[in-house]
Amino acid sequence: MTPLDLDWRLRLAAFGALDRLRRSGAGLVTGGQLTDGFEFEGERISFFNLRMGIWKPRQAESALTIVTAPPKPGKKPPYDDQVASDSDWFLYRYQGTDPEYWTNAAVRRAMVERRPIIYLYGIAPNSYEAIFPCYVLEDHPDELGFHVVADVTGVRIGPDVSDQLALAAPRRQYATATVKVRLHQRRFRELVVSAYGTRCAICRLRHAELLDASHILPDRDERGRPEVPNDLSLCKIHHAAYDNDVLGVDPDCVVHVRRDVLEERDGPMLQHGLQETQGQRIALPRAASQRPQRAYLEERFARFRVA
């Protein structure tokens, strides 16, 4: 087995520490955690630098981390076309326009030496999805960027396997496509939840980790696009109840509970969580352009009435 040099030991230590943070944070990590970093051979090393999109610690021979910044508070997340595209890679733009700028050169060296890197993708202010291991597949000066691919979490990483990029292409295509879907869904969820003031539209619960973006018209409907007017911010209980027609929301944004559920006798969760929502108006986004489409609510409510 090839002995590990300092750069390889650093990367594997970073991956291990970041994996523990990701597991404890439902798949996401915070800017504070990333700045605080990890212990490595008696030193404390940050995962990234807030002021830079490309991060190379002095102990590393090439770039360790690339970053796509999170959306700014109160602004629509800038969905990248490349995230929504069917391409088998991410296009990561150069820092500036000079291909030889030192940060761009550090990413290029990771490509040449086939060193795995971390891709931090901003989901919401101070919240990142940590994607690793990733590999810089190609350098495209004509696009002022690099093509980056993700790998499957849990695969063995090391000098003896990183040289087999071409052989692992199908696996990395699948991993990259899966990551793109997850990033799109997470950023869209943040857009919906933020529009509703980070609360459930029905019960006003404000625990962000318990909130979902719930479609009014389903994905299979050609009008069921991922946009705020086709979604409600709901807690997991009310999301499940809405999806299963236990409750409905009429075109005037009033909540209705299915008759058999209203007449049922059970515990306090049924009483306070569902039955007492009958006749309530849902909380709405402040911006009129983000409020539910009346026609969508009307169509969905018709389905509830015959349930």
C-alpha cells in the first residue's frame, strides 16, 4: 500500500471530521463549524475561508475546498443552471478571469494530482451541504471554469484508487446526478420555508428542522413546477395530513378537516393538532407574488372534498 504523504493525511482527516459534523446536522454543516475546522497532527485547520471561494491550507499541496456561496437573506436563491441541468458534472467557475491566478492554479493541481476535494454548496445563510469526495475532472479555460464530479460516500479513498477516475465514471455520474437533485430540493425548500417566515402555515410551528415544502399540485402535473405559489410551508404532521387529504385548504386559504377525523375521539394530538385547525386561515407570505395560486388551491381542494 502506498504510504500517505502529508497532503493525503490532511484530506482524509478533513473528510472524517466533516462526515461526523454532517451526520450530526441532518446532512448540513454551519459556517461556524466550517471556520472552526478540525484537528490535524497538533494543529487546527479550517475547512474553508469565508472570504474565498477556493481554499488551500498551507499544509496542502493543492486546493482542499471549493465553495458556492449561500443565498443572501431575503433574496431568492440563485439556482444555477448547471445544478438543474442533465450534465454529468458541476461547472465550478474560476476565481476571476485569470486561469493562472493562484487559487485557480490550486484547483488545477488537484485535478492533475487526482486529489479528492470538498465542495461546500450554500443552501441557506450559514448553512452548507458538504459534498465529498469530489474530483476535478477537467479544466475548461473557454468556460472560465472546471468540471467537478462527486463520488459515492463511503467508497475507499486513497492514492491507489484515485488514479482510476475513468474506470469509476459511471459511478460518479450517478453520484453527481443524485447530489444535484438533492441540492435543488434543499435550496427550493429553503425558498418556500423562508417565504412563510420559517413557520408552518397551519400551526405556526417555527422549528425549521420540522418544516417541509408541500406541493399544492403534484410533480406529475405539468403545472406542478417547483415555485413558491405552488407550495405551502408545513410541519411534518400537517404536511402528511395535507398529502393524505386528512385536511385541505380552500381557495380562500381556510383549513378544512375531513369529517370523519373531526368526529373521531382520540388523544390531545388529534384534538389540538388537527381538529382545532378546522376553520382557521393559514399564515401567508408577506409578498403577494409568493402566496398560493388560488386556481391551484381550488383544484386541490376539490380532490379533498371527495376524499
